[in-house]
Amino acid sequence: MKFEFVAKHRGVWPAVVICGALGVSRSGFYAWLNRPRSQRSLRHERIGEQVKQSFLNSDRTYGARRVWRDVLASGVSCGLHLIEKLMQQQALRARPRRRGLPKDDNHL
């Protein structure tokens, strides 16, 4: 998380200054830049695409449980908490159900 911040802001400040302020090593940052992405992050990215597609196909009405069931139905094994986390990272929130107004009996 700190390395992502350094990578994002190193155009504004030198990496040495940001690494020193965050308390991380400069060599660790450059090693992180050249390191290939982990299998977990690649898997989460693939599942995240399915989550977004399921959410948009539902007209933005599905919550985490329904999206999770769609992902499971597509053959991907994952947990509900992962789906919740991925939806939160992508800022996907189901629209609340619209409730009708109470009926007016025209009595005064």
C-alpha cells in the first residue's frame, strides 16, 4: 500500500523523500516495481471483472450475495467476503429498493 503511494506521487517528489517520510526502504520500493504481480492479485482482478459484469447486468440492483451466486454459477470458486471486498474496492453499491408512498384516503 505504501509502495503504491510512492509510485503514484514520485512525479511530484523524489522517491527517496517519500520513502523516508513513509518509513520504507528505497531499495524495497524499486524491488516492488520490478516484481511480477502475484497469483492472488491476478485472480482477484479476474474475479473483480466478473463481479462488475454481474453487477451491471443486474441494472445495479444486486448486492454482494447475489453477485456471489452469479460468480459461483459461472464456475469460479470464491468466498462471499472476497466478493464484498472487491465490490467495496470498485465502489459498487446496490441501489436501494424503491418504496411506494403511503396511500392517501383523501380524508381531511
